[in-house]
Amino acid sequence: MNITRKELVDYDATMNQSRNMIYHLIRFMKVNGLEGNDVKQRLRLMGRNIAKSFHNYWKPVDQVNIVNVRDVIATMYKKIVNSSVSVEMDESQNLIVVRDSKCALCKYFYEDVGKFAGCEILLGMVSELISLINNGSVSGSKILLIPQEVSESLSYGDNACIQVFKYSRGGM
Amino acid sequence: MGAFQWLMKKVMKVFSRTTNSLFYTLLYREILKEIHEITKNEDDSVTIFREFGKRSAYESCERHSSIFKFMPGNPEKILEYFEVLWAVVFGMEMGEHSYEEIKVEGQKYTEYLLTIANNPICGGYGDDEEDTFKFKKLSKDTEGCSAGLGGMLESVANFILKIKENEFRISITETKCLAKGADALELSCKIYDLAEWQELTAVKLQDKITSKVHILDSKGEEEFVQDSKLDFLDKLQDVISLDKLEEILDEPLEGIKKRLADVIRDKLNMEPDHFFDYFRNYEDDMIRIIGFLFIHVLNEYGGVIEKLLKSETFAKAVGYLFRQIKDMALLFIPIDVVNDYHQLLINFLDGLAPPEMVENVRNMSGKDDLYLIFEGAQMALENLGINFSELKENVWEELKKEREDGLISSDASMVEETQEKFPKILRIVQELLMMISEVLTLPIRVLISESHYGIKTTVNSVISEEEGGLFVRFRDRIDNIFDVVQEMRE
């Protein structure tokens, strides 16, 4: 009997090679005609698919709301990509800003890849995971996240990755 | 898993970036699916995926080439380290597995078949709606879900062989896949001559696939590798590559004496007793020279010590640490152990040096040896930049002074971070001290068994896991250190 996905949740794997592989994929997408925004959307879709499967085996809470959203996001990053992140909320613009100085999916700037960050995948994954957790919840205090952008990234040559989400209360 | 495989696994694990294994597996799946989204052809997708695995791993190896220099440099030995690579990549032991050697007639080298019962890559594949890549559509000869992994492992293995200037290469391909319906993962490892390998890999990826997609050419293995910038590691790996360490452990005292005698004859063109005769009646200085040379030889590899001591603060810190060790050495090293080392020195000189000199050394004590070695080491450290005369009575006075000068940051977060890490640092120091103490008991075992079975027996006996010997305790302590380091990194 092979190891199950449920069991895999309790282990850590080394990411170095797979991180590099994301950038080979981006090169492959670009050379086969995908434009900048298409590439980002495909990466976010990968993240959403990861979230859909991951949610079947792990979720940190039963509901995500405005009170716990920062902690939930920090927990997700810690558990899934082993990153300690800072999560800020900008209530005037309904934005959530995640800062990760040791992003698991970005590390180096590749001139031939250009301004693409592997953590676009996380943008899709985190928003989808929160959506799945809150799916079915009737509480008006629940929160939904929409990926906005990776505003800074180690892959762009910055010092940290900054992922920006827009949030709305009670669903969209 | 042998001692060095275990150590390598620990080192590689600490210095790698980890994520959750399920995330890793799902990301791996998604990359393959995205390739397929473009090719629309399962066989081509797997072929391209394997190539991406190869290129990714090679890129990683190139960045961390120094660490691979300590790996053994021949194909069979590398396969012995396969378990290490597996454990590092997946964060779990390889579990139930078997090796099979297959000798094919007409084939120059043995082929190895590795069967692994559990494969995290395809663990639970098919359970989720998003598992849309159809492995069962793959043709019989195409690899399965571990193609990317096979590419990575092949790349790492060949990178090691290349930097070790070995004339062989290995191919690692998946021959049975759980996701394709097999009952276990099977990897086939074949060994090739370099020329044969180059011919085999000359076919471009673009020519291996049928779909009309574009693929960027690889930079090519040969031009991809750069020499390590760290001369120190380059030189060190000549001495302590893992397989050589194993050889050293097998060597009894008489063998080492014979080697030294050969070196003196070969390099200095004189008999060993003539060489040692120069030190007759200057035995004190000879022992000082051991400490002096020890520091300078360490520094010889890349001038690392000298570079580190250029920083005044660091030089002071090392100075205090050195003085502390010197003052406290006899508190944590039992005098019997020191005397055992003294006896070891006498045994070492006996036969190499003139009898009168051996007698003079015999009249000294182990304690004298220790102080003289420290004196020699202190002289070397002074040469390299530590001004011992400037050091305060103890390190706390130095810290107090710097606080008054405002040299230590008063940033609250820095202080908090330091306070948080301090107990962990203390734990590391404590574990290191305990390790040193335990290693220092080695000569007792060496001397007792040397007269009967030689060093090899001793080393083997302390390595024995059932006896809970030195190795087990040593491993536990290193385990603790790695755990704390990993906690600190997180």
C-alpha cells in the first residue's frame, strides 16, 4: 500500500529543485506563446488546483473571518510552505499584504524569465483555500480573498516577496 | 544507513529549503499538467517533464557544488548514497526497498534495479478531482509519474561524477510506475563510459517529441559547471571525501606511522629518526609546534582563519573563547585521558624517533603536552591577528565596556531576538562540549585495543549501534544540534 496524501501532510520535502522547475515551466509557457498575463493566470490556476486537493486533507480552521484572517494566513504559509510571514491589513482599501522574506517559490532573478514570480501560485492557492474553508458557511462575518498581484518578489530582484490580496466581507 | 550517509543527510537537510510534502507532490503534479496543457500529448509531456527535472537539479547542484564534493566519486558508491538523496528530497526514509544487480551479456557494466514500495510522488494519485493527467494513457516505454524525479536524481548523480572528474555517468530511469498500475516504483540505473554517455545524450529534446511545441535548448552539462569559488572546500574534499574518511577509520596506528615515515623519506629525503633527531632535547618546542602548525595548517586552506580574524570584534571573541578553553581544558578532560594521549604520542614516536628523545618525552606528563600545544596554538593565533595582551579579564567586562561605548545595538527587537536565541546557542555549546568530551575518551579505547586488535577494532567497536557506543552518543548529540539549528532557521 503506497503512502497516502493524508500521511504526506505530516512530512517536509526539499523544494530547491522543484522551485527551479517552476521557472523552466514559465520559460516553456513563454516560448510557446503565452503572454505575460496568461502565464500569471496559469500559475494562479495551479495554486487553486493545489488548494482544492490540499483542502481535502488539511484545513487550519472551520471559518475565516475578519478577526482571524491574518492568523489563518500566517498559519497556512507556515504549514504549507514553511514560511514565517507578516500579514498586514489595509482597511481603507480592503487589502491584505503578505510579506515573505524567504519565499519557497522564489529566490533568484532570471534575466530570461523576466518579471514573473513563482509565488503567483501562492496567490491562487491561499485565496482558494480560504474560499473552500468558507464555502457553505452562512455566517455574515466570513471573508473572501481575491488575488491582486505580487508587488515585489525575490524573483524580480527585490529583498522579499509581497503578495497582495483584496478582501470582501460576507462573500463577493 | 552508514555513519557518513547519515551525516550527509543531516547536513543537506539543514541547508535546503523545505515545504510540506503534500504541497510538493501537488506542485509536481500541477507542473506536469501545465506542460500537458501545452503539448496535449501525454508521452511528450513526461519526456519534457523529465528534462525539466534534470535541468532544475543541475542548476541547484551548480549553486551548491561544494557540498557535493564530499560525496564519493564512483558510480557504485553514489548508488549507495541514493537513500540519502531520497531522504533529503522527500523528508522521509526510502522505506521498504531492494537492489538487484543485473549482468547483461555484452554489456560492459552491471545494471542496477531499485524497487521502492512507497513513492510520495504518486501517493494517493487519483483520489482527487484535480488528478487529471492520465498516466495510464502513456505508452509502455515512456516513464511514469516519477520521470521528473528520475531526471533530478540522474542530474545530481552525474554532477557528482563530473566534479569528481570521474569518467563514468549514470542514467536513472523509471521502469515501473505505481500510477501506471505497477505494484512498486522501479528505477533502472545504468552505468556508461563518458564517451558513450555523450553520444547517448547528444539527441536534442526537440527531436524526441512528436508534438509541435517549442523547447529551449539546454545550456549543456559541460559548459554549465563552474569551479567552486571556495578553495578551502576544494582542498578539504581531497582529504575528507566520505569514502576516504571511511578508509582513514580503517587504518591502524602502525599504518599511520608507516605513512608518515614514507612522507618524511619522500619529501625530506631523510630517515625518520634523523628528522626527529633535530628535536632531541627540544621536545617542548616540538610539542608547541604541533599546536602552532595545527592552526596554521587550518589557515592554509583558503586563509579562512586569517580572514575571519581581520574583524577586531571577531578576533576578540575568538581570543576569549580560546583562553576559556585553555583555562578550562583540564576541568572537562579527565587527566587520565590527557595521559592516554601522552602515551599515544610516546607510542607514535617509538620507532620513528631516536630512543633518547622517546625517553625525554616519556619523562614529561600529559598535562605538559596540553599546555605546550595550547602555547603553540596561541602563538599561531597571535600571528594571525589576535592580540591576547589586549583582552580583558573575562568576556563580560568586554561586553560591559562595549555597551558603555554604545557599540552593541540597543534596538529592542535585536535584544529580544538575541534573548530568544541565547538558550538555543547555549544548548549548541553544551552539546559541542559534550561531544568533545566524549571524543576525548577515544584514546583509552585506542590504547587498550591497539595492543590486541589495532585501531580498526576499536573504531568498529565504538561504532557498533547495539552496544550504544561512542558513535550512537555522538550521533544523538549531532542530531540535537541539527534540530536546534533547524529550529533557529525556522
